[in-house]
Amino acid sequence: MEPIDILANYLKENTSFSSHEVEIVCSFFQPERLSKEEILFASGNLYSKIVYVAEGILRSFIYNDNGEEIVKTFISENDFIAEINSFENDTPAAFNVAAITPCQVLTLSKTDSEKLIGHLPKWEMAAKEGMTKAMNLMIRKQEFLYMGDAIDKYKYFVQNYPGLALRLPLKYISSYLQITQSSLSRIRKQLW
């Protein structure tokens, strides 16, 4: 299935847009392919696009004071991501996003989003609702990181995100769970 068809199906299932309105929305998104480990955008740079992931997995991350990568969240199929301050206020991005796997994404620039609002005014409210939903989902995804020990965190991750647990390299899971990769390897041996 083509990425634009995946987006169209998502919009039909998750919004109140008519089929014609879905076609209008989709016509403004542009396809992009990302190679494994390719940077979509980097902290400090302007990135004024909304991104829909049709296929693959991305990670958002920052660097700590020691220059180590800290994974903040994973973005996979049927997820949207935007650096909201960069998109809305033309400020530099505060975090990085890169592909973990080869990805097919669809992007909507700020300029095209404004044009889309001109064609379909209810896009503005739908986009804001989508951003709010994505932000709340990200917060909920991270709440478990502050409860229990490393074993509890890993068990929760595997139970609640089995698709990601099977597809992600251990280095990204351990960074996300805020444990060392060697600790994660020991936990996996204990549990399985």
C-alpha cells in the first residue's frame, strides 16, 4: 500500500472528514523516504513540518552533558510528530529525530498547512487536536519510566509495546528505559 493510502485510511478511521476532505488533506502531504539512521531533523535547526509515519520507526532523542544519546520516545506507523515550537513559532528544534529503520513518511510544511486551512478550515482544529493527542500519548508512554525498577520497566515496555520490543535494537530500548545496555541484557536473560 502506498504511504498516501495509509494516511487516507488513518484519516477515514480517526477523523470526521468526508472522503472528499480526506483527499484534500492528503493532496498537501509530500512523501519522503528515510534510510536507517538518517536524521529527519536536528536540535538547533528549524523544522517546520508535520510528519506522519506510514512505515518504519523513528526515535526522538537529546544528548546529555556527556554527549550520550538519550531516547525520549519512539514514533512508529500511524503516528504523527512535529516539533511544535519550531512549526508554530519558527524557533530551532529542541530535540533530534532519526530513523531507526528505513521509513516512509509524509510531511506537511507550515506553508502547505496554511494553504490547506484555506481550502479546508476545519483542518486547523483537527491538526491542533492531533498534536494534543500526540503530546498526551507521549506523556502516557513515559509515565511508567518513573515507577518500579529496571525489571518492571522492561516488563511494562514488552507487555505494552510488543511490536516495538521485537523490532528495536537493545541500545535504543535501554536508552529509553534509562538503564544500561548490559543491565538490559541481564534482565532479558533472567526473564526469558
